[in-house]
Amino acid sequence: MNELTVTMKHLPPQMQPYEKCISYGTEFLTDAELIACIIRSGTKEYTSVALAEKLLELRKGKEGLSGLCSLSYEELTDVPGIGRVKAVQIQCLFELAKRMSRQQAKKTLNFCKPDRIAEYYMEDFRHKEQENLLLLLLDNKSNLLGEKLLFTGTVNASIISPREIYLEALKFHAVGIILLHN
């Protein structure tokens, strides 16, 4: 049978993502099979797994999950078979992953340790395609008072005046600041 005409029910159970997940667990699913479980159905031409594989290859130079999570709603819905609902499901999946990562990192967050700060903000910065400069404002015990995205720049540059940094620090009555840049 041609792959384009095969439906999931024609595949042996060990090749069906739901059955494979139930039998072996989520850790045994490929990235495409995980995405296929999220999007649930394919098109007349593609099974949900084949559609998921197409999605994972969509971003040239950044294939896979990291490429998929950086796609906009418009880019997702441009793919035949990915409508409003599936695009939103995919974006929500990656937002959940980001929030879970942040929640885990927050447990050990100490604004005196650069590696912990980097771990906490990594998910937000990892997939940005433009330069970003984030200002963290701290009190005298290094507790976070607030954060402010100061600049979203070009592909390879962020330009900011020290004056803008100090004005933000004064607004929050901050004793300390940390600048984060991707």
C-alpha cells in the first residue's frame, strides 16, 4: 500500500501511536508520534504521524521539536491539515512545556547564582530568533521585584541606553539589577 493512502487503522497496532503509548509508555514514542497523539488526525493524504513528520521538518536549519515550537500560528495553519484547533493545540503544548520547565527551575532559583538564573530563563530565550534584553530588578536580599523586556532587536544586535536601564531600576526602587541577553 502507498503511504499516502494508508490510514492509522490499517497499520499494525505496534505502529499506531496510541496503541504504542498504551503498551510501552510515552518515552517509547518518536517525536512525530508524540505530536501525532496531540493533533489526533491526519488528512486524506497523510496519516497523523506523516503530518507530524512534515511539521517537524518545516523549519529549515532548525528541524525537530525546537523548530516546531518556534513556528507562528500563521506558519502552522499554512500547512494543509493543520487548522485553527491543531495549531492552537501545538502552541499550547509548547507553552505548557515552557511553564513546566520554569516551575521546576523556580524551586531552586537564587538570584545570586548565575547558573540558576540562566536555567530559569532558558526556555524563554532559547527559541527567540531576535536579540532580546531583559532587565531583572532586585531588592536588597536579591529577591525579584520585577522584570522588564527592554529591547527586542534585530537578528544579531540589541541596543539600549544605560539611562533607560537606570530609569526602570528607579521605578521599582531596585537595589540590584541583572541584564539577560540571548
